[in-house]
Amino acid sequence: MKIVVAGAGYAGTVAANRLARKVADAQITVVNPSTEFVERVRLHELIAGSGTATQPLRDVLDDRIELRITAIEKVGDGVLTLSNGESLEYDKLVYAVGSSNDAPEGAYAVGGLETARAAKAKLADLTPGSTVTVVGGGLTGLEVASEVATERPDLTVRIVGDEFGASLSSSARERVLDVLRDLGVDIVTGMWTPDEFTDLTLWAVAGQADTLAARSGLATDSAGRVAVDSCLRSTSNPNVYAIGDSASVPGARLSCQAALPQGAAAADNLACDLAGQVEKPFSMSFVGQNVSLGRKNAVIQSAHRNDVPTRIWFGGRPGAYLKEAVCRGALWSARTGNALWVRGPK
């Protein structure tokens, strides 16, 4: 039995490591374009120079898993066409290629490792008084702006977006904005235009789905993410499971909070399929959101099971400690193949 996992982000890595335990007689191969496992929840630390965001991928994967360092050009029926000119056969495929990290010309996407490293180098070269513009008012943008402002108080940092922290409760949102103001961040409401003067533009807008699925003829939603059934199986190819940012899972928010359980659930269902057992529909409830505001501050927002924020939140150093624990827990899950989540309401 040949099982291939396409992509080694949070979803793909937890799925591969879980399958290595559950399907002992299978040949499991991970295909990934990089030799590094990227902790995307730490990329703002890498950019600002306050931390790192990578681990050697080989150290994160189970020793029984074969690793192929290359990209995938096309997903065929039982075979992958690789960018190095080779092909790779599979009986079952776990599709976890993630989302793209494109940015307008001159801007640096914060969601990709190479662009984040380039942004770090550019930031390090800026002289005092230079201007850094963060585009995007979601949690990623808020984290990047606060991290850069904390580490480089000699720079002018501003964040541009239609709205800021919209997924948080109103009081938690105000706390985040107060912290940004205290750090000296200029908060600019409105559309960003590429002709605005800035020395460095950091693009913190959510990435689009990778085009691989559509190019390969897999059924996708309007955003290009693989259409899946309740068990995370492709609706157009029964031998393909799709998870993470590249899968169209109803009710899921693009996050490691969703990716890790999806990876674990897909591995469980694939193992059940091979054993002739009944697969279980995927179900999860969100528990909240965490936003870093530098290394010593954060806001932890509680949520109802449908991902709507409650009135409960806390911040400061206790928030920073919990945020760090969450980041470490995500890496632990990927490395061990274990994931904890609250199932959705019946």
C-alpha cells in the first residue's frame, strides 16, 4: 500500500506521522518542496528577528516515512507528476499543499518562509526613521505590526486595513488597538495603494488556494480549495483526502487550530478505509483565538463552539505565556501525530 502525503505543513505532517503509527504495513511518502518544517504561527517572529520559525523537516517526521524534496506539478489518477521530472505512484493521497503566498510587486508576503526571510533581511537593513507598512488588519497583520514595533522602536510602523481584529470581541479588539498605539503603531483605516511611500511593505492578507487542485481536475469550490465530503475525502476522487488550507471544509477557518484536527481525522479515516471499517464524519468546535503583541503581551479570546467570540478574554503576560504554549503545542502535535480538539455539537 502506497500512501503519499502532499505537503508538510501542520495538517500534512500530523497526518503523515499519525499514519505511520496506524498503518504499519504501508509505504508512506511525504512530498514537500522544502527541507524545513515551517511554524507559520511564528513567521512574524522570524521577520522581526525575535525568534525562529523552522525545524528540520526530517527531524519532525517519523523515521519510517520517506521524504521527497520536490514540488508537485499535477495530481493524476494514482500518480503524481513531480517538478523534478519524476513521477510517484500512490494508492491513497492526502492532499495538504496549503495556500499560496503571493503579494503585489514590491511587497513581502509574511505567510511564506522565503518571503519572510527576505523581509527579515530588508528590515534589518532599514535605518532609524524608516517606514514599515503592514497591509492587513487580521490577526496576522496585528501580530506582525506589534512584533516589528516592539523589536524596532526606531522605525515608523503603520498598519493599513479595512478593519482590525474583526474576529475578536469589541473589548478585546480595543485592547489590541490600545497596545498597538502604545507601541507607536499608526493605525490607518482604508485601502492600501501601492504608490504610497514606504521603505518596506509586509503583506499580511490571507493567501489564496494553490492552483494545483484545479489544474489537476479535482473538484474545487469557488476559491480553488478541494471539495470534500464529511469524512474529508475528495468528492471527485475517492482515493484522495484533502485537509488544511487547501481543503474546502464547511465551517472551518484557515488556521492551525483547524488544520491539526483535520490531519488527524483524515489519517484515522484513511486507516479505517484500509481496514474495511466505517469512517467517521469530521467534526470540530473552535475554542478561541490568540494574537501575539510582542514577546511579552498577547490577547487570548474565548469563543463559542461556532467560532463566534464570547465576552471572555484576557491579555498581558499571562496571555503571552498561553500563546507560547499554544505554539509549542502545535509543533508537538505535528511531531507526534496527536491532536486534541472539541467535537462539534450533535
